[in-house]
Amino acid sequence: MTRTSGYSLGLHAQRIVAGVTITPIPTTLLGLLEPAPSHGYELKREYDQLFGSGGKPLSFGQLYGTLSRLERDGHIAVHGAEPGDGPDRKRYVITANGVARLEAWLTQPEKPDPTLQAVLFVKVVLALLSDRPAADYLDRQRAAHLDRMRELTAMRKAGPLSRTLLADFGLYHLEADMRWIDITAARLDQLRKEIVR
Amino acid sequence: MTPILAAHEVTKSFGATPALRGATIDIAPGEIVAVLGPSGSGKSTLLHCMAGIFPPDSGTITFDGTRLDQLTDAARTKLRRTLFGFVFQFGQLVPELTAIDNIALPLLLDGVARRSAYARAGAWFPRLELDGLERRRTGELSGGQAQRVAVGRALVTTPKVLFADEPTGSLDSLTGEKVMDLMVGMARAEGSAMVLVTHEARVAAHADREVMVRDGLVTPLGVGV
């Protein structure tokens, strides 16, 4: 268990601190598939390169389990399978339903939680890969964060001190998210050049 | 509701550099609006134009039905002294004067009798939790105390609009929170609207709503860039 100065981090925070990317795998795979059809192995390589840094790579079990569920649900389809080859020779393509699911996930701001930078990072990268308006998504997230911060500000003013300190805890963490959002928004062009294939 | 202060399609350049490129914003009476944006986005220029400190190159600034951009310098100065209040990051107090002199100053400049001006100024010290510091020179006050004196000086005339530009920019977190709590609480008690320019989300969260200045334009948050 990660401990610093007697302060115990929550599991979610521990994973962030440890550098493990907390990625919603199904929508992330949809986002990677959208620009062009791809094989399972290629998807894994791209996923690990973009989102696995410092953490554990996507396992083949997670990869093929997720692809199979996405196919079952009609979000992807097999496109150009080569009979007799292993599962990694299947070529997958995103369907209209898959695009709709991806679009809904990208445009929906995440619940402001003190440790969600990793999910925002994934959304930004996928938006850039598919030429979607990443700056708009960040702006919506900014608005969702400020709404929550306004609630917490009201909570800290109402007191008592124990509640005030709890609200402060949330406010300082959300403020860190906001700084990350600002600095990322300012560097989107640079990031696009780095990651777009 | 009719806005107390409105900027419509305001442009302002400094030399060849455009700072505002058609900024539009309405402030309702008593409303607290945070203006967010990165450095150089034009947010401070917007505040200065709305407050009648800079005349815009084009566009209109309307305060309570009066076109601010059409007033003479003298009329704008008088309006700023009586109906607007200002809190800046620093450098706004007169260091040779005491705390109470600084708070009384806008009233004295406005022709209020000395005794009355000092009585009104003195009444702000307990509200600002500055009891006993009336006779201190402002150079002898801590940053947080000085900023609270600045809040008192800005609000002593019961302004219709308070303009605050990075009011906690030079303060530590705890002191900054105290200044924000007092400033917002007092502004609400006085019924003053507030234009709060900040780059800090935690400060902006004290407002009723936030707008973003990007490349000299004002956009609401959350509707896309």
C-alpha cells in the first residue's frame, strides 16, 4: 500500500500516483479504431504506446474479451478476416453504433472527481486522433468542474470547520485538474502534431 | 433583467496589437461574474474598458442606461469614484496614509464631511476583522490586512459595481480565501455587482457564473470554443 507521511491514499489515487492509466477500455478501443480499421495486435500496440506509459500494458485477455463484447453489441464488425489465422489476424472496423457510443462518451463531461486526469487525457488524445474538437470537450469539463467547485465553495462557507476542510480538500484537487485542463488546452496543437498518425 | 453594466462588441488595441476583438458581456445588478482566461487573453483590458478606465476603440459600454464610452474624462472619473469600486492585486493603497485614511479617502474626495467620512470608514473595521488597526500606516500591514483595507475602500461608497482584478494574486491560500470570503460577503450585503478577473478556478468558484476571455472575445463556459 502506498503511504506517504502516514497519509493513506485511496485506491484510485494510488493507481494515479503509480502512473497506471485508468482507461475505459471499450470506448478507448473504439476511439483507436475510428480513424482506420485495425488488427487486434495493432490496437494493443497503439493503446500501450499512448496510454500504457508507466503502467501495465493492455493484456491480450482484456483486448480480445473487449473486442468480442464490442462485436457482440454491434459497435464494431470484423472486416476482412482471414480464415484459418489466429484472432489477431481479424481486422476490425467501427460501426455507426460504435461511433455513436464513442461520440456520446467524448462529449459527456466526466463527473468532477479529484483524480480523473487520466480519463480526460484519453479523451483529448482520442479527440485529436479523430479530428474532433478536443478544446470543446475540455471547455465542457471546465464548466462541470466549476459547477462542482461552486457547490464546494458554498459548503466551505457554511461550515463547521470539519466540513470546510473536507470541501477544501475537494477544491484544491479540482483546482489542480483545472490547471491541467488549461495547460492542455494551450498545447493541443503541439499534442496533435505528436500523436496524429 | 436589465443589466447594470453591459459591454457590446468592444474592440481595443494597443498599437498594432488587438486586445479585445468584439467582446460582449452583460452584468445583472448584484451579480458576481468571474472573468477567466490565460495571461494576455484580454481579460484585464475588458475590465479596464468596462470600468471606463480605457475608452474602447469601438463598441459600447453601458452603465445603468448611460453610455460610458460617450462620457467626458471628467464625467467618467466622477462616476468611477462614486459608483464603482476597485480592488487590484496590489499597489492601490496610499502608503503614507493610515488604514482609516485610505478607506475614508473616496468619501472625502466625493465631498462627504470629514467627521461623517471617518465615522463611515471606521464602521468597516469590525466588518473586515481589522479592529484596532485603524491608525496603522498601510505599509505596516500584512498583505492580507492591506487587501482587506482595499476591499473596505472599494465598498465604502456602496458602489453599484465592484471591479476586482486578481484580488488574491499576491496572497497565500488561507489569506486569499479570507479576503475572497469577506469581499464576496460584503459585496452581496451591499448589493454591489462584481466583475472578478482571475486566472484561478478556486477564486472564480465564488462567482454566480463564469465567462472565459479567449483571443479578445468573451465566451460562456461549456458551450464549446
